[in-house]
Amino acid sequence: MTEEINRYRDAWDSYWKDIANVSGEAFWDCPAEESAALDLPRFVGFMPPGLPLVDFGCGNGTLTRFLANHFDRVIGVDISAEAITGARQTTSQKNVSYEVLDALNPGEAEALHAKVGDCNLYVRTVLHQLKPPDWPRMVESLEILLGETGCMYMVELAPSAETYFKSLAEKTGGGFPPKLARVFRFGITPAELKDGDIVAQFPGDRFELQSTGNTVINTTQNLPTGERVRVPAEYWVITRRAAAKAV
């Protein structure tokens, strides 16, 4: 497990170093108005006020900075120290902080929870970046951070995303669009999500599903036709189940 965790860390550090945290260079780093701002109405009413919001897998902090305009305290966490360094350098809001946190090390989640208490979570397209055998560990970390009272908004690629990615090669005349191909060059490859995969990771004896729906992941990549790449996605609003809180 340690070797695999290091592989994730090394891949993401190399990626963020390569793009030098330049805004818009990452495939998914579109303006907040085209991402988190669309998410916000779906979850803000479910999240208990007064809890810190953790932007889980914050990358270079683009969405962390937006979320800080709507929550009293926001903490961006990411496995990549390179990403966190860039996020700190481009953030001036006093209610934002950043920490390096490995999603597959629940002990790090426990340390953060001990410091800040129960958290609301914003988790945007993180789980699919891990191999399926690693998913339960990430869920354990999320559960720790939620504590008894937190609420999580998670958005992930839809099962149809795999077919959509394959169609991009046809539209570009062969090969993936440059910004997506750049991600793959560093060994960062998305897991193929199937119907029910996400819900299965949050069993009903431990979690409660408050809301769900379909959406898209807007990206910074345009095709030669001028069409913007928009990846099919789904979202879920999840809390801890009361019976599980008492355990």
C-alpha cells in the first residue's frame, strides 16, 4: 500500500510541477463559475453552518478560493505538496488554509479532525483517480472528517464518461485532446466507474443519501471544432447515518 500511495503522490507532484500551477492549464481547471458555482445550490442548504468546509483534492486551489466566499472557513487538502504550494501562493483570503493530506491514510484524516472537528466536505472528481481496491480507504478518511454532523457533496464521472472519452479521439482525428493526454502521460488514468459503484462505497448502514442528480464536468479543453469538452458526471449529497454516529 505504501508503494501505491507514493505512486499517486509522485504522479501528482510531477504533474503539478510540469504545469507550474498555471491557471487553466489543468484539464479540469475551468473558472469556478463553470464548476463550483453550479454545484453550490445543490448542497449548500444541506450543510450545517459553522463547520469548516474541506475542499478534498483541492489541487491548485481554484475552487477553494471560490468556496471561501461562501463559507466561514475553508481548508484545501491534496496529496500533492506541489499543488498545495501553488495554492498557497495564489490565495490571499484569510479564511483559507491548505494542508497536504493523503486520502489513503486515514490517520491523516484523524489528525485533521482532531484539530478542526467535524467538517463539511466538497469532493470533486477525486475517487475515480484511484484504483477501485483503494476506494474503501478514501471513504474511511471521508467518514472520519465528516464526524457526526458533517455533510458531503461528491461529484464524479458518470459511467457514460468512458464512452465519451473514447469519442473524443474520433473528434480530434486520433488521440486524446492535448490537456487530457498530458494527464495520462504522468500515469494518472481514471478508473472506469459503473452504475452503482459510488453508492456501493457509502452503504446505507453508515451513510444517508440526501440528494443526487446528473451534471457535467466542464473542462478547459476545446476540440478543433470549437466544441468544449464536457464530461458526463453525477453528484451526491451524503451524511452519516444516525445509527452509525452512535457506534
